[in-house]
Amino acid sequence: MMPLEGRSETILAVSVLIMVISLVTVCCRCFVRWRILRAFGWDDALMVVAMVLDIFLTVCAIGGSLEGVGRHLKEFSSPAELRRAMLWWWLGQCIYIWASGVAKVSTALALLRLSVQKVQRIILWTVVGASTCISLVFWFFMLLQCHPVSEFWERKGTGKCLNTDMLIDMAYLYSTICAVCDFVLGLLPLVLVSQLQIGTRTKVALGATLSLGCLASTAVIIRIPCLKNYKDMDFLYSTFTIDIWSFIEVGLGITAGSLVTLRPLFRKALDDTPGRGAQKSRGSILLSSLTEQCRTGPDPEDAGRYLHPEATRTITTVITAFRRELNASPLTPTFGLDWRNGRAVGIKRSIHVTEEQV
């Protein structure tokens, strides 16, 4: 174990900070989807998987920084120290590929809840396919670039590794496809939100939150010029920038994908604020109480208690029903409507009373 200082210390600090922020947002997402909305879906499960992978990635970053990732080659006192540092770096890169890919797939599946046009769904499924394929290809490339696999970190000279130029070319292809996918996941929500029947302020807030995925794409673009450092002989020191922006990319992808689901949590917090809940209750009627009255009708004894026997009363109840065309529940369903079975019921009751008070 080497002293924790310089770039090694930065790697540890950044990776832990990004992971903690992502973990908080994912935990809040699970609470909203599981406890408040009771609509935990595949996109939520995949985001949990991405978070678990991000935790493993952070463990690799911590272990690597303690073993010398981010240090100059000349600072290692023995080949064993260098092998341990290279092993942590290799494990971290393999985990990073899947953490980033799973987060993209989860975000795309979540956006499918909002998409209603066929072209939008085709675009999102294309993102899912492209992210999965390029992640799988690059992961196999990282895994099998040396034969045996351990030759990557042991460097005994008894095995064989692919030319580094091939690794760099593959890294450029992977980063380009990831950047395009992140931009699509960041810009497409602006189109989806503009078509929703919600207030302007809500559209702006929701669109801005969904478009945070563009920041993940920015992290990928910033990392691209640094990929040439894979060829540097001082490998662990030169790839410092690649490591940092990889942590940031995964963290931003997970955080942006989870923030969009937290609106019901903020609404619940506001409703639980003292004074706000009472004010809201005075101006609203529960749908359940209204439907109960529609089923049972007025109590004859109560009516006779206040109205003259010859008074006339006219009660009109209008019940309308409509079906929702989307197959999946929205990200933030409107409370009071049953979206789970695709139907919603609106009840309007008008009462006209002509009476002679006693």
C-alpha cells in the first residue's frame, strides 16, 4: 500500500463523492416508485443494478488509489505493487463499461413511458440496442485483449496482448456511440415534455431535469482527447483524466436518470408541511367520498330534517370514463386517477334544490 497523495487522493475523493450523490438519488427513486407510487418497474430495477455496479467501481477506485493508481511508474518500489495497481485499474474499467451501459438502458426505458409516437419509440429502442451492443463488444475487448487475461497486469512477457492502437481505436468508437446515445437521451425529453398537457413551469422543470443526461455526454466528449494516453509508458499516471471523467460520466447518468422520478417526493414533502395540508384539505373533496355519496344517495332522514315535506329537489350525477392510450404508467402519475388498469373516471355532480325552510 502506497501513501495516499496527489492524483491518487483525487481519484479516491471524486469517486466517493460521485457515488454518494448517486446513491442518495437512487434510494429516493426507489422510495418514490415502491412506496409512494407503488409502480416499481424494469427501469427502476436496472437503475438499482447500475448503482450496485457504481459501488463496485468506487471500491476499485479506492483500492486502486491505495495501491498506486495515479502515481508515476518510478514511485513503485516493487513489481508486486505495480501488478496490484494494474489489476485494480483493469477491474475498474471492466465494471465502468457495464455501469454506464445499464444506466443508459434504464433511462431509455423510463422515457418510453412518455413517448407516444412510433418514431420516438424507435429512437429509444435504438439507443437501448446500441448501448447494449457497444458495451458488450468493448467489455469483451478489455477482457480478452491479453492472453492469458492476467498478462495485462502481470506483464511477465510470457503472454501476448493486442496492439495498443487497436485498443485506442475501439475506445474512440465506444466513446463516440456513448456520447451520441447520451445526447439523444438528453434532448429527446424536451420533445416529449413539450407534448404533455401540463403547466409551463412544470414543463420547464421536468425538461431541465430530464436533459441532465447531456452532462453525461459532455463528460464522454471531454474524455475522448485523453484516450491517446493509453499508449503512454507511464500508464497509471497518464490515464488519471480518463479515470476521473469515467466516474463523473457514470455518476451523472445515474443521478440524472433518477432525479426525474422524484417529483412525487417533493410534492409529498410540501403536502406534509404544517399549514399547507390544512389549506389544501379545505378546498378539495376526496374522490372516494364523492363516489360513496353517488352510490348511496342522500339520507332521507337528513333531508327531512332540513327541508319542507313538499320541497322539490333535483340531483343530477354525470359519470364520464375514458381510456388512456399509453401502455405504461407515467413517470409521475396524477393522484386520484387509476392509471394501472388504463382507465380514469371523472364524476361531476350538480344539485338544484327548491325548498321552503322550516
